[in-house]
Amino acid sequence: MTQIADINKIQEERLGHKIYLELKKKLIVGELMPGEGLSIRKVAEEYKVSAMPVREALRQLAIEQALISAAKKAYRVPDLTAGQAADLFFVRSILEGAAAEIATANATKADFKLLEKLIVGMNKYWQAKDAKSFLFTNYQFHSHITSLSSNSALQAMIDGIYLRTGPWLAHGITELVDLDAWKADHSGIVNALRARDAKTVRRLVEEDAYWGVSIYSAIDNT
């Protein structure tokens, strides 16, 4: 392989990772909803790139089960049953709670400040009914707490589950609940972190993620 070919390969890999991150964000904020299809050609046209980096990005998301292969050159967001969605939220609840409990001993004043800033953002976006911005800031909040566990295996599992539940969380808060009535206790989580109350941190984080279990289990049983 020539030096130029090496450079082109590196550039395509970087571009593929960038597209992967963009599509990941779309899944998290509900721009890609359950059952929605993505073709390599259309995604390549959207980002004005060749098919190769798009193919790699979509393939990676399929490996993580955030997408499934629908045809030779197409993928789609899994269209789960309500019961399957509830199961994913249950797993996320347990894993996030465990990570948050571990994280309690590691959180610093800088972490509290960042988390409180994210809460301000979430509250602002919620009042403005800006679901996409709320969902991404919510993801940043939960991901930061998970990262404080310093357990890379746990972080990877949680991020994968979060990616798979993203479209269903978006569907839930935009279509299934009263926005004026729904309220998560994010401030309570930070207060418990500051108090080094690991058990309460775990409980509150589990309850926050368990919301999806409650919503989709109710639908599954109707």
C-alpha cells in the first residue's frame, strides 16, 4: 500500500467515525425513530461523502444492535415491541444504577458543577419543549456520571443500551406522556452524589431509567 493510499484510508476511517457519532446522536435525540430506514446512498448524499465511510458507520451501529440490516445496502432502526423496549430500559436501569453507585466516591466539585450546568440546560430545554436538545443534554448528564465509575466495560455496555433505547425514550416523551407532568429528579441525584450517599444515588438513577420500563410495560399489558 502506498503512502497516499495509507493517508486516504486514515481519512476514510476518521470520516466514518465522524458519521458514526452523528448518527449516534440522531438515535439518542429521536431524529431516527423505531422502524425508520437508512440507505447507504441517502446517508452518503446527506453528508456529501463516498459510500465507504457511511458503510463502516452503519456497520458499526449494526454491530452495537442500534440498527439492523434491512437489505444489501440498507439498514433500519429496530422496531421493537413495547415489551422488548421495556426490557432494554430495565437493563439500562440496573447497569446505570451500578455505575452511579461506584461513581459516588469519585465525583469532584468540578463534576458537581458540570452536572448542575447540564441540569440548567435540561430544565431550559424542557420548558421550551425542545425535546431533541433535552434528550442530548440528558444523555450527557447520565454519561458523565457513568464515566465517573472508571469501569470501561460497564461504560461500554451502558452506552450501547442507551443507544438502543434512545429512539424509544424520544418516542415516550414526545408521544406518550404529558410533558407538563413528567419530571426527573436530576437535582436529587447530584445532591446525593455530593453527600457521598451511594445507595441513594443508585436508587435515583435506577428510578430515572426505570421510567421507560413503566411506560412500555403498561402498553405491553394493554
